[in-house]
Amino acid sequence: MIESKQVSKVFKTGKKGNTGKADVHAVDGVSFRCEPGRVFALLGPNGSGKTTLLRMISTLMSPDKGGLIVGGFDCVKQSEEVRKRIGFLTGSAGLHEKLSGRETLEFFGTLQGLSDEHLETRISQMIEEFKLTEFIDRATGKLSMGQKQRVMIARTLIHDPEVVIFDEATTGLDVLAARGLMDIVRACKDAGKTVLFSTHIMGEVALLADDVTILHKGKQIFSGTIEELKQHGGAGAGESMEEKFISLLEEAEERLKEKEEALC
């Protein structure tokens, strides 16, 4: 389970304007719950605050306000326990190209504290589950994109985490590789894991999500089930999910402009 309670993160810019320092409110009072056995989609355009929020969940940053709980542990006070329970896959995290797939899994399994015997068992399971046999002992720098992806997924799941985070994980993948990744997301859900899937692609949300939170410039502009999102605004908001998404962003932008004008 992941629980966010009124989480905020502000980056100080040091710039001065008419209203003082132009601080960046990257995440501004965001609350939600990701439940086991469900796929929670964190949706928003670039710059909406998704990456900052995920960095706080994964203990790479601390919130300025609010609290984050993962698997029953506080992300700030019990960060080591949180990291044991998280698997994090992002499209921007590569592999050490001189290490083989097996060496990669051994290294990350050791970092997670797996015993030699348990690690050997888990590597065998990963090789079988993700069909790594043909290239597991080859340097990852010599692998195809699809092969690298399978090694990265195995690396993410080597310690059998109860919480799995996919951050824009389909970025740069071809259609077949992206479809394979979505199958992994579904498999994690079926295994009863808590799955958080961050994306800006509405089609992926429609295919995978049970619950959705949409961010816009750090603020939470929608939170609910996928069915509630489909019904949001009725037919007037457009029949497609993409149109509903765009409509929500436009409404949020209009409210922001009205607020700024009222302050002038």
C-alpha cells in the first residue's frame, strides 16, 4: 500500500518578483491511496509534479509538508524499510553496459540483502519468467532494446517487492516491447502487489488503471476510479478519455488564471 497525505514539495529559486520569491510548488497538497492488487495511474503532462512525487515515495527526496507511507512504513523516518519493499522501473534508468544480465541481478539482489541461496533461486526464477537464458551471461551493452528491457524488469523484481513503481517506463519502447511491459504490470496486479504506474499517455491508463490521480502544475485536479474518470463531466466533456483529460487540464488552467488575476 502507498498512502500520500497532503504531500507538498517546494523548490526555492531565489528569484524575486512582484509577490516575493518565485518558488516552484512542484507538488502541492497531494493525497491518495494505492491499494494492493490494483493499478494506480499517476497521470499528468510534463512538469506536472509526477517525477518529484515518485522521488519522494522512493525516499530520494523528503516532502516539505505532509506524509508518505509505503507498506506501513514512513518514507522519511523509516526510509530503509521502505526501500526494501519497493521495485522501481523507469524509462530513463539504464544498465551498466559492461556487466552481464546475471551480474546485474547478482549486484542488485545483494544490495537488497538477499542471501546467496535465496538470490540464486530468484535469479533462476527471473531467467525462466522473462526468458533470459539466451543472453543472461552476455554484456548488457550488446543486447537489443527488448532484451535490455527484460533485464531491467528482472532487476526491478529480483527482491520480490510488494510495491512496484513504473515511471514513464514505456518511453522509447516499440509497440511490442511496450505491450510486454503492460503484461508485466497486469501480472504484478494479479500477484497482489501494489502497482503505481506513472504516464502521460491516456491510452495506457485506459488499458491498465483501476484508480487515477491527475496532476497539473503540482496540484491534484482529479482523483478517483477509472470508471469515475470515464463518467466525469458527462457526454459534454467528450467521449474519449483523451478529451476528458484535456478538458480537466483546461479547467485547471482556467482556475489558475482566475486566481492569478484576483491577486493582481
